Amino acid sequence: MVNIRKFVGLLELVARQSRAYLATNVFYGVMFPIAFILSFETSIRSAQVLAGTLTLYIFMNVFIGTAQSTAFLKYSGEMSLLYVTKTPRWMIVLSFVVYQLASTLPMAVGLVFLGETLVPIKVSWLPLLVTYLVGAMYAFLLGTALGLVTSLRTANQLSQVLGWTFSFFAPTFISLQSLPPFLRFLSLLEPTTPLAQELVNNLEGRTSLNSMLVMLAYLVVSMVLYRLAENRVT
């Protein structure tokens, strides 16, 4: 019961913290992706634009939001207070994960339903949800690591720069095969590339073992980076 009360309290803390970014979250989480899809209504020819929008949605919300929220918790002293009260670290991380998924997954599903009215797609829902969860997990861990090792000001700036870079300077709205060969390898260094490519596969009723393996590799790397960042501040 004690752990349950602590966990509920952590969820309330995360929710209160998110209110500081409510306007930004509403814009990037609701208005921006819908407007983005509708603006391509007359030019969409495949699932690539929809997959790119979902990728953009994940990194604009999960990565940026987590980095900035974590940095603020550290700046305000609330992160230190949680450690002092001996709150398990896994519980702190889990509360952030649960809140992020609860606040973003329904909208992502809504975007897919909206895209179905504009794009000729055949959605494989279970693989799509797995892809979304894996992508959101490593976006969350990368954002948390960034927020832990940087100041509030740096986290706010750097998360925006990296979030937009990962969203547009990678083959998210175009296929990986359309890039010149020497750029394909470089694009794999960006975490959004395998996510966007696998989302395309899922939206067209397919799955790709290669894309999923690369995503799992990014998940492992993000876990390592998170652990290194956590050890640095504790």
C-alpha cells in the first residue's frame, strides 16, 4: 500500500509539473500534428507522411517534454527530495513512463484514424502499437538523460534543437531507400530513422525485423545513457 500511495503521488507530481507546459503540449500534441496531416491532404500519396507525422509527434512530445520536465524537477529541488525520501528510482521512472503513454498514446491512435481517411493504408495495429511503445520508450530515456545532465536553460534549448533535427534531418517523411547510399548509413545514427521506417511498414500492413532490431538497439543504448546520467547526479 505504501508503494501504491507513493506511485500515485508521483503521478500527481508529474501531472502538476506538466501544467507548466500545457499550452506547448496542446499545440505540439494536438493542433500541430492534425494541421500537419490536413495540410498534406491534397498531396499525400503514401503512408510515409503519416509515419513522419507520428514520428514528429513522438519526439516533439515525449523527448522534448521529458527533457524539460526532468530538468525542471532537478532545478526546483524536487528530484533531490524524491531521492532523500528513498523513493525507488524505478518508481520515479515508471511514473513518468505511465503519464507519457497515457497522455500521448490516445492521440497517436486518433492520428492514425484521421490518416486512414486521407491515405490508402492497411494498419497492422499490434505491430504499430509495439513500434510506438519502443520508440516512445527510448525517446523518453534519451530525454530523461538529457534533462539530468544539463541545466534547465540548456535542456530547454538543446531538446528543441535535437527534437526538430531528429524529426526533419532524417528520412522520416521520405523512404530510406530514396537517400544516396552514403547517407543511408549516416541516417541510421538518428533514432527517428528506424522508428519512421517501421511505422511505414506497420501502416501498410507489414513488419520489418531489421527496423525493429535497430530500434531495440537504440532502446538498449538509451538505457545505458540514462543509467550513466543517473549515476552522475546521485
